[in-house]
Amino acid sequence: MRFDIITIFPDFFAGPFDYGILKRARTTGLVQIETHDLRSFTHDRHRTVDDRPFGGGEGMVLKAQPIYEAMQSLNISPKISRDRSKETVILLSAQGQPFTQSVAHELSATERVVILCGRYEGVDERVNELFCDREISIGDYVLSGGELAAAVVLDAVMRLVPGVLGNEASSEFESFGAGDAAITSSVDVEGVPRSQHGAGGLLDYPHYTRPAEFRGAAVPDVLMGGDHAAVRKWRREQQLRKTLRNRPDLLEGAALSDWDRKVLERLRAEMLS
């Protein structure tokens, strides 16, 4: 899979992509990342990429011409004539749709993702209309530019590319992951039966490791008993508990069973008591 990042600060990405899973994915050739300096597509001595907005107002706007030429250099056609299932262009903007795990999955199914990093007050809207398949925001806050957001999007998408993670189940059994019906990984991992329930859009359950007791706090007994059915039930309840406490909005779209709903009813009553 290939990522192309158009930015006025290409050196920003010298560090984030040189560590951990992302570095390994690049080294093995599973992921290719190229950064492109927008200022290289200007034609004045000041390498000007922005100008004042028509109609007045604060700030500056990224000009259409340098971005257009950058897209041409990457052989990116206007979206009306492009196979958007194979290559897609996204604009990072505070006005974009929320970036979620489901959006990351959609992007990971393409062969090429071109990321345009917004800056200043944004980009000339004609660029958006001509090239961008979607606007994406990583949260309800405003950043100085899209570079940090680009690193976030790339990391989230890259880890869903087949072969990038050492254990393919890692991207399924985690926060915002699939429900049981959509799980494709083997039910046995190193001989241990699958003991957790597919996330189904919920947050992940708590995790523990050795030692069994740390500064007076012990690992829950259910995790030490070897009863996989009991572990699965406990983990599912913890997912529901954590989601209800931290992200109750996720419950509206989560894959919930009758058992889940009964547990949630009890948990809500506990919170009110």
C-alpha cells in the first residue's frame, strides 16, 4: 500500500515513521510512504503557497495552483475520472467527518491514499471539489496544520494492512473492533481458545500481566482460574462497563446481545446508586 503526503513541512515526518511497526512495514515493503513539499510546485521566488481569502476575513488560504500541480506530479486524476476504489484523496480539515476505525478500514482497502495536509484557514475549496474524495478530522479541536493528523491517520490505516501486524487478530480483538460475526481470525491462538468477545464497536476490556499482585492490587480471580467461558463473560462485562463510563455514545451503534442489554441495565443502576 502507498501513502503520499502533500505538506509544506515534509521534514516533520522524518521522525514519526522511523519507529516500531510503521518502520518495519516500510522496511519489508508492505507500506510505501512518500512526502511531497507543496512549495516545490510554486513559481515565485518566495515559494508562496497561500493568499488572502476572497470576501475578507482572518488568516490565509492555501492556493489551488500549487496543489493542482502536486496532484498532477503524482498522476492523480480529478475524482470524477479516477478509480476511487484503488486510490483515494483525503483532505485533513477541522471541518471534516470524524476519523473512526471504520473509516480506517475503508482506507486500508485501497491501494493508494493521498493525504493533503490543511494549513492556515484551510485550502481553496475548488481543490476539495476537484480532487478530494472526503474531508477528515481527527477530533473536535483545531490543530495548527494537518501534519499531526496525517501521522495519526496513516498509523491507524497502516496497521490494518495485511501482514503489518505480527498477529492479524490484534486488529480485530481491540477497541472499536468487529463483532463476533465479522471475526475472521482463527479461534485458537497458540492452543488457547478464544476467550474474548469481539468488540462489536465497544471499548476494549482491561488487561493484566505478571506479577499477579502489585503493591497490594491483585489480578481479578476470574483471569487466574482457567475457565475460558467465565473469562469471556467477565471481559465482555468489563467492555460494557468501560464503554458506558467513558464513551456511552458508542453504545448506540454497538452490536449488542440481549445479555449485553441486561448487563447494561444493571450497570446503569449501579452508577445511579
